[in-house]
Amino acid sequence: MKTFPCLLLYLLSLLPLAAPAQNEPQYCRETRRLLSLFNERHYSPMTLDSAATQRVLLTYIDALDPDRLIFTQQDIDELAPAWYGLSDQVRAGGCACLSVSIDRYRARLGDARQRLDSYVQQAPDYTQADTLRFSMQALARPRAADDAALDRYWQRWFKYKTLLRYYYQQQPSDTPATAFADLEPTLRRQALTREQCRIDQVLGHPMGFEAYAASVFLKNLSEQFDPHSAYFSAYEKDRFESSLATEALSFGIELDENRYGDIEIGRLTPGGPAWRSKELHKGDVLIDIRLPDGQVVELDCQDLDAIEDLLSRHDRLSLTVRKQSGRFQQVALAREQVAVTENIINSLVLEGDRRLGYIHLPGFYTDWEDERALGCANDVAKELFRLRQEGIEGLIIDLRYNGGGAMTEALQLAGIFIDEGPLCVMQQRKEGIRSLKDANRGTIYDGPMIVLVNGLSASASEIFAAAMQDYRRAVIVGTPTYGKASGQVVLPLTASSAATSGFVKVSVSRFYRLDGSTHQRQGVQPDVLLPDALAPFMPAEADDATAFPGDSMAGGGRPFQPLPPLPLDALAARSGQRLDTSARFGAIRMQYEDALRLVQTDLDLQLAAASFPADMQRIEQRFRRSDEAQTAPSPVFTARNHRTAAAILAIDPLLAGQNQSLIDKLTRDPYLEEACFILNDLIVLTGQ
Amino acid sequence: MLAIKHNPMYRQLTCWLAVALLVLVQTSATAQETFAHAGEYMTRFSELYEPFAADMWAYMSASAHSNNAQKIEKRREELIRTVYDIRKQVRSQPVWKGDAGLRDSTASFFNLCYFVLKEDYARIVNLEAIAEQSYDLMEAYLAAKEQAYDQLNEASARLQAEQYRFADTHRVQLVESEKSKNAERIEAASQVIAYYNRVFLIYFKAFKQEAYLTEAVNSGDVNAMLQNQNTLARLAAEGMATLDTMPDFAGDGSLKEACLQQLLFFREEASDKAPMIIDYFLQKETFERIKAVLDKKPTQERTQEDIDGYNAAVNAYNAAVAAYNSTNEELNKSRTALYNAWNKTSTLFMDKHVP
């Protein structure tokens, strides 16, 4: 009996571990469920050891504070002990580490707000030699060690923001230059307001501050498994669904955040209500929104998401905008059905030495809600049939900037060009290895073919391009693709359909090519490589430390019957000769070199009124040249629509206008011109 | 879509061919006393084939001459039961002076035979690997079956070799006895079935392909329509070329002719009729797009060119609808007639040539 009190004490001490506390915050429950779901379903689950926990903490802080203006290194050192044993904490039904971090975040945002207030009173010292270094390399500048260092960061940041406003305001050179000193107080106040808004938006987030900060953590935690795993809060899901439901009904405007952080009109949907009003234009800055009940919502302190949310919830409203002339204007709009741009104009007949077909596929779309729905492969098949009727001798499939979509559509599309057989191999953690095959025996087009790709052709685009390359069915032309060879599923975090529960996207499978190799990380390598001026700026799978490795499949590849070899060496040699004498590609190569230097070299901006505009101008000049080099129309081919499209365009002037813009753009596209040359060579060399 | 008539004969393939070889070999004890027991031992095994042959023939005969599916299935179940019993009996036999070769290879053969008759191919071959390499479930099924029968034939060959080895080792002289009545019938029927199966497979491949085309039309999937149309034309042409190289069976060219008529139909369907069906879907889409554009235009803004364009689309669509309907009607009519002709010819062919 003597041991009883001790035993009781021991049992009581176990209780909090055995049963999660009743008032456990929702984000703790979601964290527990997320980890359990990822451990169960993810292709390569992560062990949350001390190194991983440290990484989770650091990347979380970076996600909350990407400009490193909120937290100091001291904050991180103080928070770190709370994060020890993260997985044990979560399993036991708590997440104190997260609670203390969120509390610290709130406090530090408050500090930053106070710091900003102090800048209203006093102008920074512009005479002091200050430099802001911009690096496009992975290493960001170190965090401020303590509050004093953080204050110095802020001073410099603030000078930069004020000078930037000055630079852009002075840009239209037809207005006489105003001295920086005269404008500084106003510009500083504007910059200050913008920064305060950013802080206020976080503190007063529509989800609630805690829920927002926790959702950033859950997103970040998901991304630690791999870059394509993700978390969506119930709030985001709700917004996404309401945007889908209202997709057909719209005011016909697309919004963008401009360089000052203002919200402006980025695009008007042709034929939509805003377009027809003839009073709104691209670049107009939104000032306020007047709702039908008379309420006026000022937009000074609203972010893009919040404004889009507001627009989606009202059928009628009035927008006040500031025109580029500085004039204010109020425009009343009513939401209505806006025609979805069909893909009819994305297939063209190119007339040159030979008649060639061109199909541009912007994404592998399908109806995600209906398994039996017909997606983009069916549309491509129809376009191809119509192009065949035009008597094309070769085909170009353009997958540049195609970031992927439905895997089934990629396989269906590949099936159009391949008789039968496996197209790629899918590996899952529990289900093992399986070939993914052509669903339909037979082909629709078996003539010469080119697939045009670039660094932003990703995922399903890469599966398609790799299958075409493996079967020697098409010549891949362009730059190496993105390098994503994994598949994801979206799952609810809880089995119940609780409206407050979030969703996760989990990477459950990896894809391999038929020979057992992979395009993961390295991308699909083109058979004929073309220089791309923007390549150094393009993101790639290999940039991400948590991306799956670019390994080969265990057990080798799968048997398949490739077609006879294509004359790839000869095609590449001929293309190389053309490029060497091409002024356009000469310019592109130069821009590429510049861009590469730009990426590899850190940029030092002197934060002084005298030198800043010249420095900025020099940086912008480097990018501007890339547009000028591509403005001349090609002498090699002209583009037109096939007969069916022409019949529709004849009665639809709006669509006809869009179509003409596309034709104008494509006939000035040096890559398409070179693709035509290569396709002609292919036809000649293979005697097809 | 019509369903293909279930023909159990098709499933026989070469199973009995393997066993038929065995019944040709009868053991006979020589006069020498010392070998008498080994001969008797072998005879005991050979006796087990008789009930097997009897039940096999009953099943084959019913399949060839009867239209009563229940009766055919009953015969199959009896055969499976018999094989099960034989397998049990074989396993209960003692080894002969430490030599288990004959018993074990006989047991192995009947074991395989049992699973083949039950169509339990997973017990014999790697179904996952076969499915991985096959285009569809039907192709996987046919491949699994073919591999299972290959294994059965190999087991039969091993058993035969084992019989000779056993006889040689234990000094038993083997004498070929006269074929039993059932063995003769089975041998004759096997030749008919082998011929039938060759023709049937040509027909069946194209038949299955046509089913895919019909499925694509039913779901409005133009991608699948175009691909399956292309493949149907190819399979019909390949089938006709193969038929051309095949002789008649015992002077009877009816089965080949029935198959040829089917293939001609499939060829016409793929090359002449399917384009009209596909055109209907494309005209429908064009019409709907033009109508949507015009519907959005206020009446006062519509030009004569708009009206003309719309009318042209309506006319093209109406013509496509009419062609679609008449093509489908024509196809259904021909399909039914040819299908019936094929079934009738198959039945008559079997009835005529299977004893």
C-alpha cells in the first residue's frame, strides 16, 4: 500500500499523454492528422528527427518572414528548444512549439508596426553610404542577429522602397524631373502605409491570425516532404470552389498587384462587362469598391486575394479607379456570363515550303469531377482530324509553358501518335510498379512530328514528351523541361466532411521512362537544343532541396517496341548551322549570357538618390532587349485557320480578334520558325 | 452491341492433344517374371486415363453437337470432378522401389490439367506479369490461357519421357496398343477444334476491336473513334491476308468464308462508315459553337453573313445527322445478319466434322 501514492502520481502524469486535451487547438489536430496521412500515403515519408525538426522550424520562419524583417536570429534561438521532439508532441496531442511560435510572430509583427510608426517622424539619412544587395542565388542574406541589427535592416529597406517609388514615378520622361528631396516625405508616407498595410493584413487575416499562421506552418510542413505536396485550409478550399462555381459569371477583369503593391487591372476579358464599358483599361488602379447596399470598401489596405474574394461575392458593384493620367473614375458593373475561350484557335495551318499543322496545348485539362468526361486529348484529336483534312505534311505540338494537368490526358494524347504499348512506368510505395499504357490501340497521325518544349513544360507535358522520345515518334525541340516526375492526390484531412477541415495534396507516385531512367530533376533533354534567353530565370525541380532524387527505377525498364531511329544528329547539326547565322538567335544567345550573369552576380544597389535611378535603369535595360529581338514577323511561314475554325471566326469578330493576335504572335516567334525548319528537314531526311 | 456467342469448344485448345499422346502408349508386361510388377505398376497408371478420356469425350461431343448450355456445363463439371479424383488416386499410389518419377510426373500432369479445366490460370502462370504486358483484359486472358496450355503440353512431354525412362530403368517393354474408340474420336475432334480456333481468333480480334469502336461512338470520344477505326481497318486486312493462306478443312471452306464476310464488313465499317459517324460528331460541335456565338448576338446586330454562316452550319449538321442515322441502321442490319451467319456456320461446321 505504501507504493500507492507514487503509482497514482505516475498514472496521473501519463494522462495528458494518453488523451489529447479537450481544448486542443484545431491546428494541433490538423498537424497530427497531416503527419499521419503523409506517413501512410506519401511515396517517401519523412522521419521527424532533430535535423528535420530544425529544418521545419527554419523554413517555417522563412515562410512567415521571407524578407527577414520580422524575426531575429535571437528569436529563432529562443524558439528552438520548444521544437525539440516535435513528432512526440504532436502524437501526444499537443503542439506547444507552434503555439509559442505563433505568439512570438504576433508580438514581432507588433514590434515592426511600432518601428514603422517611428519612421513617420524622421526621414532616413540618405547621405549615409548604404547598399542593398540582391542575390538570385539560393543563399539569402543572414537574419538580423538582434533588434539593433533588425533596425538597420529596416532603415535600408525603407530607403529602398522610397527610392523605388521615386524611380517609377519619374519614369514617364515627358514630365520634368522633380527633386527627390521634394517628394521624399510623400513617397515615404506612401511606402510606409503600404508596409503597415501588409502587417495589418496578416494580423487581421480573414481566417483569423492564429489560423492563418498555422496554415502557413501546415503548408510548410507538407512541402518538407517534397515540393509538390501541399496543404489547403478550409478557407482556401471554400474560395477555390466559389471561384469555380462563378467561373462562368464574371465582371471580366483580372487583377494584378503592381510594383507599389497597389491592385490594378491586369487584363480585361474581351467581350466581358468591363471590356464593353469602354471605361476600364489595363493598368487602372483600384481605389475603392462600392457595394449595392452603399457600403464603400477602401482598397488601400486590401490584398489581391481579399479583393478577388469581395468581387466574387457580389453580382453588382461600382469600382473607383485611378487612370494612368491620374484622373479618378467610377464605373458600375454587373456580373454576367463570359464566354470561355475555346481551344479552337489554338490549331493552325502553317504555309511555307510545305503545309504544316500546329497545335498549341496550354495545359492537360479535363473535368476533374467527372471521370468519364472527355478532356484535352479528345479536343486535340478533333483538331488533328481537321488539320489532316487540310493535307498537312508535318505536325508541331507546342507544349511550351504547359505546366501539366491530368496524367490520363497526357497518356491519351500520347496514344494518338503511338499504336499500342506502355508509355511510362508508375511506382508507388505500397502498390509497387505498374506500366501506364496507351488506352486505345491505333494512331490518328503517323507523319513527321515535332514537340516544342521549354523549361516550364512540366509534369504531364514531360510524360508526353518523354514517351514521344522513347518511341522515337517525334523530335523534341527547345530547352530541357522542368523535371517533375511525380504524381499527387488530394485528400481531406479528416474522414468527416467537417467544413472547417483542410485538405492535403500528397505525392504518392513517381514516374519513370520505359528504359527505367527518369526525367525527375533533370527534365526531358531536347533532341535539338535551342537557346532560351529566359532559361536562367526559370524555376526548375532541381532547385528544390526536398525534390525527389533523379534516380533510376529498380529492376530496369519495360519492354516496348520503338520506331526506327530518327536522324537526330543531322537535324541538330542543320539547326546549329542556322542558329549560328541567325540574328534573332544571336540576340537570344547574348540575352541568355546576360541573364546568366545576372543570376550569378549579386546586385548592389546604392541607396542614394543620385545613383539609384541610373542603377535601376541599367538593370531594366538588360531585360528589355529580349522583346525587341523578337518583333519581326517570320519570312518563312504564314499562319491561317483550318476551314472549321474559319467558319466560326467569320461570325465572331471577338474571337477573330483574339485569333489574329495569336497569329501575329506566332508568326513572330523565332522558336516556331526554327521548328518549321527542323520539321522540313525531318521530312526531307526521312523521305516522308 | 451484340454479345459473342459463348463457345466452350474454343476453350479446349490443345489440352486433350497433350493427353491423347499418352493414351497411345500402353504398357505391357513382358514374360520375364522379374519385370512383371513394374509393368503392372505402369498399367495401374495407364488405366487411370480411361475415365478421363470418356469424360473428356462426353464434354467435347456435347460442346460440338448440343446447343444446351446447361448440359455442356454439366459435362465440364463432371470432367473436372473426374480429373480431381484421378489426381487424388495418383497421389495415393506407392513409389516403385524408391523410384517416384512416374507417380510424381503423372500427378503433376493431372494437377495442371485440373487447373486448366477450371480456368484457374493464376495457379499456373504469373497473371500480373501477363496483364502488365497485355493491351487489355481479353488479351491478358488469351495470353494466360496460351501460357497455361504451353505448360500443360510441357508436362505431357515430361510425363511421356518419364514413362520411357521408367520402362527403361525397370526393364518394362512398351508396346503401342490400339487406340481406344474415345482416343480416336478425341484426336479427330482436336484437329477440327485446332482449325476452328485459328479461324475464330482471326474473327475474334476484329470483333473485339469493333466493340471498342462502338464503345467510343457511344461515349462520343472522337480520339478513341479515330484510333479504333484505324486499328479495325488494319486487323480486317491482316485477317484477310491470313485467311488467304489457310486451306479449307477437309474440303469445307464454309468457316473461312463466314469469317471472310465478317472481315469484309469490318473493313467497310472502318473505311467507309466510321468516317460518316465521326463527321457527325465534328459537325455537331461546329454547329453548337456557331449557334452559341449567334445566340449571344442581339438580333439587330446580326449581319446577312452571320445568318448565311449559321444556315450553312445547320444544313451541314442536318446532313450529318441523316448520314449518321442511315449509316447506323445499315451497320446494325448487316452486323446482325453476319453475326447470325457466323454462328450458324460455326455450329454446322462443328456438327459436321466432330465425330
